[in-house]
Amino acid sequence: MSVTTEKPAGAGAIRPFHADIPNEALDDLRRRIAATRLPEKETVDDLSQGVQLAAIQALARYWETEYDFRRLEARLSGLPQFMTEIDGSTSTSSTSGRRTRMRCRSSSRTAGRARSSRC
């Protein structure tokens, strides 16, 4: 996913952005969903072995052929979106305007491991 910002800013500056997902990224995602190797059918009729194979297959088929990623992108872009740098990692925030608190997600790499936190 690429991020479009209005203007460059120094570290710690809050700047607006919107999602701009290239078609190639969505095509690649759909190819990877189609190529997903699923396990064999469960040996029981209940959920004791997890989600049943038929449900996962239906979900994968939906994401591959029917889900409208552009509609989601438009919904996200319709919300105020911001990004900044906090302690050396990029943090993105959005607000719907209906809630008083902001949602944010930041991620960084620590000792080769991805670390994610939510506010």
C-alpha cells in the first residue's frame, strides 16, 4: 500500500494522508489468496478442530473474487487520516468524527521482530 502525504514534514510532525493501493498490489493479493494451500478436510463435524474447511474456502473465494477493495479504500480515504513519527516508528491514526478518541496503529522493528501496538 502506498501512502500519499500532502507535504513532507520533520520527525514528529502530524501530516494528513490517504490510502492509495496500486492495482498491482490488489492483483498480487488475489493471486496469493488463490494460491493458498489449505489443510485437508477436518475429521469431525464440529468446530473442535477449528474453522471448517468449507467455511475457509468460501471466505477465500469471496476475498479473491467478490470483495470490493476499492470500496474499502474509498471509505478509509473518506475519514480523516494522519501519520507521524513516534520514537522512530511511523504511526498512523484515523478518526471517524463520531468518536472522541482516535484509533491508531504503529509498528516498528525491534531486534528483527515486528512489534505492533494499538492505542
